[in-house]
Amino acid sequence: MRSTTKPSTAKCDLNTYTMFLLAESKYPGCTRLADIMEDLSHDSVNRFLLRERYEPKDLFDEARRHINLVGGTLSGDDTVIDKPHSDPQLTELIGYYYSGRHHRTVKGIQLITLYYTDLSGKSVPVNYRIYDKQDGQTKNDYLREMITEVLAWGLEPKIVTTDAWYSSQKNLKFLKDKELKFLTGIAKNRSCSVDGKNFTQVQNLEIPETGLIVYLKKFGQVKVFRRSFKNETSRYYIMYIPDKDALLLISTAEFKTLHSIHWGIECYHRAIKQLCGIEQFMVRTSEAIRTHFFSAIRAFTQLELMRTEELIENWYEVQRNLSLHVARDFILEQLKQQVGLNTHSRISVNA
């Protein structure tokens, strides 16, 4: 975070911009916020985005006061923030990435996130990276770096979950060395063996609903599960627990519960796009984009805390209620005007 030597006199600050993203996720921008606040210039908003230097640790430090750091589920995944009309030659951090949403390569910014669900069900992002080709790192490098950081910051998850993209041998050994349990998807052609000698692709195994203990090639003993989804072939998942005897005790219900918890990060990705305006930025420099992303992710955290404190029933309620009030005021105002016009017309006729 940027350090300051005296109190700021800036009219636009983090809280103002965060609340703006929650209130106006469809048309954000420096000029839009200036129009709403009236006494705020668009230059003030632009200076805020360029000036601040918020880091993922700042996000974690805010969140840690509200979550149980011990015993939860740490989920890792990535998403593409669509920017179809931006020019990569003019806007920094824009590139071409494969999107699971579009099932093709799209133009945008790739965001990698660690999302933590504590034992009470409270779920917040605790670390993130914006993919930058200039770093010379891969998404897997980012993930390992982010996990190392949150562990150093004091997070003590019970288990880590990821999708198949992050199930490389290097990642699995990294989690094993950290003595972390994990659930991760794996590709259907990964080599496994029931007896530890004869290896075959996981898709060729007869896997009961209760799962199957196998030896994952060049890793060790895991329990593999298969799930079938509509209009898709089967997907495969492995669970690892340092205590080998505990693998036998992993139930189908436990697997499904963890899989459901991991799905929460997908819901989070939708929410930051639909409710927090993360895609709707109109700045071009990496510094301003990073400040916008931090603010949007922080805005989601505010929504989740409101939900867990029962101030709202779900994340979508804030914008729905705002739209409701605006629509109601518009309708009532128009009805008043029509009544006034009709009354004026009757007086004119009678005259």
C-alpha cells in the first residue's frame, strides 16, 4: 500500500470508489462518478486510481478481522475479465486468453484468485494476481506463490481445492510438501494404477460412486472420484490426505461437500463481473487498472460481509433494491405529471 506522511485531502478515496462500484456497476468510470457525486471532479477520480498502490496483502488484512483463519477451505481458480473493445497496444495488461465461459480465446485480463470459505460458511477472496506477461511467470507459478503468502500471513486451511488446470505434478508435490490436504480435478488421460504396477489412464478405470484408491503416477496414493454432468463427458477428481489410512474414510458425501464449496469461487467470479463493475473500467495504465481491480474485489468482500451479517439475503439484493427505488420514484413522478397535465386540460376545457 502507498504510504502517506500526512492525512489525505483527496475528495475521492477507496471507500467512495468502492461504494460507487456497488451502486453503479454497469456504467462506472471517472466521469460517471463525478456526475453522481456532483462536487467531485473526474480528475479527482482519475488521480485516485493512478495514485494508490494497494496490494493483495491489504485485502487479506481487511478480511482477516471477519473470518476464522483456521480449518476452512482454500480454493484456487482463474477467470478472464472480458475487454473485447480494448486495444492491447493502448491498454496495459490486456491480452488473449482462453475463456471457460466463452469456450474460446478472448481478449481481456486474466485474474487468478485464492478464495477462502471458513467453517461458518463465510467466503471471501484472500489473495489474487493479475496476469502480467512481463513477469515471466505462469498461472501455476502465481498459485504456488499466493498459497505460500497466505500461509505466511496466518491462514491455516484444512484443505485446498482447484480445478484440473492446477493439477500439475509440480503443484501437487508443492501441496504435499506443505502438508496440505487437497481436492483437485485431473485430466482424463492422467496415468493411475490400482496395484501400483500396471498404469492406465484414469478414464479407463472402473470407479465406484464411493471413489477408488489409486496410485497417481509420479506422485503417490490418492482417492479418485468421477462425476457426470449434463451434456458433458465425465470429470475426474482426486483427493489427497497425508495420512494414507484416512483416504479410506473419505466418503462420497464429503467429496460432494468439498466440490460444492469449490463451486463458490465460480459464483464469486460471476458476482465481481455482474455486481462489482470489475470489467467496466475506462483507464489504460497498469497502475490505474490494478487500483480498480482491488476496489472491485474489495466491493465483493463488502457484499459478503453484509450477507453474513444478515443485512441482505444475497449479493444481488443491493443493486436490486437500488433499481427498485429508482424505478418506483420514476413511475410516481411520471404519474404525478400526468395527473397534473390532465387536471390542467380539464380546467382549460371548462374555461
